[in-house]
Amino acid sequence: MCGITAYIGKRQALEILLGGLRRLEYRGYDSAGVAVYQEAKGSTVESKKTCDSDDDSSSTASGGAGGGAGAGAGAGAGAGKVGAASDAHNLGRLKVTKKLGKVANLTAACKGTNMSGSLGIAHTRWATHGEPSDRNSHPHTSEDGDVTVVHNGIIENFVALRAGLQKKGIKFSSDTDTELLAHLVSHIRKENPNLSIRNAVSEALSQVEGTYGCCFLFGDKPDLLIGARKGSPLILGVSDGEYILASDASAIIEHTRQVVYLNDGEMVSCTRSGYEVSPIVGSLKRSATVHTLEMTLSQIEKAGYKHFMLKEIMEQPAVLENCMRGRVRVGASEVVLGGLVDVMPKLVAA
């Protein structure tokens, strides 16, 4: 029952991400976390014209000379721990805060951390590999701080893949299968420096057996968000100059009703100037159809009730009334079933 939300755009990401996690609380979870790409003070992010190219020269932030993972290392020094049981740290330009318990605990832990930036990912976790704890919460980051990931699903061959990376000297800091994805993508990038990030993610996911809906950030890419799905849903919310990835439309509807549904086995690369949908394995891009969500914000809110289950119980009379609306004509003592109108003469004559 994990939940994912991610944002790239023009607004501050943190509150949008935390708001998205609050919308996903109905799914059940034991911990939550958020990562934001930390922008240099006064910087402006230059959007690429296309999503094809993710080379270093086309993805830099002004005011952040040198880019890369080490460029912002000093900026976050001293953030340290937030509260006795929270995990807040800076890895290059990716600032991560994670907290056991409710989203409210994470929100409190984020106060004072100055998580300023317009690109980020967030997650609510339901423990599968490793106990509920700060260090096992998502997002998970590679050892060098260059790759951060959130993930729904289960990686079935993570033990073998992790052992292979550990033999190469890579150290893991959690008990989760998810952390493997960050290390694997980072390792592939180091071994293949000329490989595009999209292809590095594709190569990593091609080695994975199991299910996933996942989103990636990169410490040297201030204008790139990548998502992928296999057996776990992922939706792209489309707006003017901003995009929201989420595992559920409830995290998107507050900001846009225009969405693209990723098919199984697809990935999406988002910059502030556009997005591209392609298969995880292969490079053939597809023209994505934008759909309009029919749900409304009021339908996914608790409407003053303490719990969603209590709301659903109390809504039953209204739900039944809506189901019968237009079908039961009390004054005429008639029941009209629209699907049978056209064939009623045949039914009567049968």
C-alpha cells in the first residue's frame, strides 16, 4: 500500500509533495520521506528543449558552478538530525528527510531544514523488506549521493543483485530492496560515462525481476525526473510548465485534471519543458494521450470525518440515492433500467 508522488515545475516542491502524501494516507503506511533537489540561492533552472538529451552541458543551474554531487555539499552542512528519531541529510544537492510514522511527523521534521527547490520525490512506505524505521524509509540514495529513488513493489532478485554490488565495494545503508535501484543506476552510470541517464535507468531496470513503480532524481540533473512502471501503477499529471508523477490520481487532482496513464513496461522522462514516454527496454517513443480525470477533490477528502472508513460508512445513504437517481421513479412506481430499454420488446415477447 505504498504511495508515490513526484514534482518538477516552477513552484516550491516540498509543500506539493507533502500535500500529495497526505492525499495518499488512506492507502496505509508506516513511514514517509521526501527528497528535494536543492537549488542554489537566486538560481534559475534552464529547461532543455527536448527530453532526449540529458548530457551535463544541457542541464545546469546558474549560481551553482561545478554542478555535480559535490557542488552543494557545503550548503547543507549542519542540517544533521531533525528530532530524535528522524533521518535528515544532504547528499550532494539532494536533500532527504525521512521519518517513521505519520506524514505529520515528516512535515514537522522538514521544518527548519530549508528544503528549497522545484524538483522532488516523496513516498509513504508499507514495510516489506526491513522493519519500519527511519533508515528503511524512502527515498533511498546511492552511496555517492548522485541518485535518489522511491519505489512501490517488490524486487524479487534483489539479494543476488545486492551481493554483486557489495562485491564491488558498494555499501548499503538499509535493509530494503529499493536501495538497490539507486546503487545500480549509479554504478551503471560510472561504468558507462557516455550512456544517457534514461538508458542507464533502462539498463538497471532490465536487470530487475519483480514489480515496481519508481521515480528517480539525479544530483547532477536539476531539470530531470524519471519514472517507470512494471506491475505497479504510475500516472503523470500534466500542467503548464509542471508535471506530477504519482501512484494514485488523488495526489494529482488538486493541481491538474489532465493526466497520462503509463502502460506497463513504460517509463517517462520529464523536464520543465516537456515529457517523453517510451518503453523501458527500447527507444521507440509513443505519442501519449492526455486524459481528463472525472473525479473531484471533494470525493477524495475526508469531509470532516476522522477516518476515510468512517466517511464511507456515513456516505452509504447518499451513494444508494445516487445509484437509484434516474432509475427509480417513485411517483410513477416505476424502475427504469437504461441498458434494457432498447431490448425490452424482445424480452417481453420472449
